[in-house]
Amino acid sequence: MNLATRSGGDGTTVTFGSAPVNTSLGSYNFSTSDPVMTAGWLEFENAPRGAGGASNPSTYQDITVTFSRAVRNLTFDIADIDTSGQGNGGNRTYNYWDAIAVHGTSTPYSASLGSALTGSGTIADPWRQETFANTPPDSNAAASQRLNFWFTGAVTTFKFRYWSIQGRNSYTGTQAVWIGNMSYKVNCD
């Protein structure tokens, strides 16, 4: 399902699509909006409704970003990759634990991780935060929970997966990440 389309001043259209998987477990509110971040950011929400929504790693969404023509020097950020919960060490109880992985692209890319993040960006070892720090995305600490991506080659589409590694069945808050600060170049025809 296409969630949002943005048009650049160069005539290139960027389409953001989301494919929620296993929504019968209660995590059915996948949406896009900009309630917290400034204009130019797109929110991807995984709002658990109990019944295992955020606590089940098989509930996720694959977000596909497609350009109407090939772009190069693509850069963008994914912000607010965090956790919510209580406890420490082996006694942690998570409300949610954001996880991000890039997959389904053959175009080489690089990523710079905020200081609070770890992982290699695969589905088996996603980018995630290891400590509790549910920080609002517009706070000073947000840079530590942000990924910066760049593709130097030509890109027409890429996909990333967003999910919660674990969480509580009874948690009814909202879990979300944002994509923004996107820039790219196109060849003049």
C-alpha cells in the first residue's frame, strides 16, 4: 500500500509504501504523519494494541521507497530508534524495542550509527538501541538514536524493515520511527 508520495523540485517523485505483516496479532495501526518532527519527516508507526502486537517479532512492516527515476548520492536519516521499558541487565521488561534492517536492495550503501545504536543492519542483527532511553525525537539526545544512510550509486528503490524485537503484550502506547533529511541528485536529461 502506498502511504505517501513526495515530489522534488527536479520532477522526481518519491513514493513510500508499507507492507504490514501479521497484523492479526494486534499491531494494526500502521500510518504516516508528522505529529512531532518538523516538516519533511515521515513517521512510520507500529502502535501495538495488546494481544502480542509489539511483543511479537513476526509483526513488522517492510517499507519500500521508490523513485520515479534513478537518483544518485542519496542520503537520509531514520530517527528515534529507541526502547521503552524498565529494569536492567537480565531483568529488563520491554514495552517495545525498535529494530531496523535494510534488505531487498542490490545497491551498495553505507550507514553511520548514532552512539546509542548497535547492530549490522540485517534482519538477523538489526540496528537497535541496547539501553532504555525513550527520548522524544526532537530532543538533544535524538542524534544518538539516529541512522544516517548514503548510497553513492544509482538507486531506484530500496526497502527497510521496521519491527520490535520484544515487548509487553499489555503495552498500549505508540512505537514509531521517522525518515527524513532526504537528499539526492539526478542526471539532467
